[in-house]
Amino acid sequence: QSLSGIPLRPRSMSDGHGEEEICRKLLQALSLRKKYRCKPSKDGPPVPKLDKKKKLAFVWQDGLVEVREEGRSDALFKVPSLDEYYEDMNTLFDIRSAGPLSSFCYRRLRLLQTKFELYTMTAGDKESLEAMNTGHRDFYNVRKVDTHIHHSAAMNAKHLLRFMKKKLKSHASDIVDVKDGKERNLQKVFDDMDMRWTDLCIDKLNVWADKSCMHRFDRFNNKYSPMGHNELRTIFLKTENDMGGRYLAELTQELINDYEDSKYQHGEWRLSIYGRKMSEWENLSKWVLGQGGKGLKHG
């Protein structure tokens, strides 16, 4: 009750599930989060400092990769075993799927929303006045960091549309893929779709994650395919294709240039590894380094 701010109800009023048990599960989830958090804490073990002069080795041990100093048998970082991890993961799955716990969390979110609305009603004008009196500071000149941005979705819809139109108008002869053993240029790809560059628009691109994607990961994933065509996703938004990911490298370079021009905007991109084949890491590194003249370094 002290953590959530929600008064506890007796078992007879909570569909047979005591909210004391619900809070116990929440505390258990917080304890597991603390267990796997990398940030050092006062109560936890000290994080070892790495000596740059010493050579390190990666060793497989019971399904995990351990970091060791060469010539030593003990790991530098103590982590839970694989069996312990699976056990903790199953515990979190059970906590997450508990119906009474979901209801409790929903009430907690509603309480926070109501508190914020009450604060806005009572102190919103005062806060706005303080913001107005702060010189040379507003939304556009405070530092902002976009975290966990999927790299293939780092550009906005307008930027992607402008890039696709530019390529179709000026580089329509680029060989972009191979279908049925025959090379196809960009113009041929769009001809097969019965489309011209004048037909492209934001609405037809359909890459915005709107409210229809809520709780529907399949719809969210489809937003990565411009106009619903997986071919366009592979050509423009993949690092592995018949062009060596050149279009995505050029798009990425444009985004980097935008960040360099913007003093207060930063981003943390996420590059995906699907785990489907052993060569994924090597192929991704080649794309980043630009080996073969097609990747990011040469974008």
C-alpha cells in the first residue's frame, strides 16, 4: 500500500484474491529486476574494474559466455546460471499473466493519471508561467535523446518518402534485386507494382504506427513494409539484400547528418539480430564497415 498508494481491500472484496498476495508478487518482480540490473548498487557486490593491459578471453561455460582473464579459470562477472534464469523467467511470466494483478496495475495507472490531471488543474498555469520566464529554454533547445529506436524505422515517413521518390526519379536504373534468376532495376520493381513516383504519398506509404497497432504486433510489424510490399522493405530498409544494403546506408548517412546539424537532438539506434543463421553478425559488421563498397561507411 505504501508503494502503490492504492488502499488494500480485504479478500472478500477482491474476487477471492487478497491484494496482499498481489503486492507480494509485485515485490517479487521488483526483486528479480534488481537481481538482473547491471547498475551497481550499495547492497550488491562491487563491479570489477577491467585492466586494459590484461588480455581477456571469452569461454563457453554451461550454456553461457564467461569473460575471463587469460590463464584464469574464474569469471570476472558473476551471473545467474542458465537454469536459474529460466526459472526466474517463468516466475515473471506467471506474475505477468495473473488476472488480479493486471486489474491492480490498471487501478494504479488510473490513480497516477488522476493525480497528474489534478496537478495540472491546480498548478498547470504556475508551471507554464515559470517556463515562460526561463530564458533561452524551450522544447526545441533542451537536449532530447530518443532511446531504443529501431534502426530501420529511425527516419520519419516524410523522409522515407522523399528518399524513395529521389531514387525512383534519378536512379531508376539501379539493379536492386534478382527475381526468378533475372536482375531487376528499381523502375522494373515499381512497374511490376503498377506504380510511378507520382503515385507515392504519405498515406499510401502507410508506415505510421497508429492506434490500430495497439496490442497487434502483426499490424505493427507490417508498418515496416512500405505500401505493404515486403520487396520495398528488403530494398530500402534491410542491410542484407542484393545491393548490400546500400540504400539503407545512404538513408542512415542522411539521418546522421541531420543529427550533426541538430545540437539538441540525439538518438540510440537498435540494430536487429534475428538469430536465424551464424553469419548474421559478420554480415552486419561488414555492412557497418562498408566492406565491398556498399555498406554504411561508403553510404
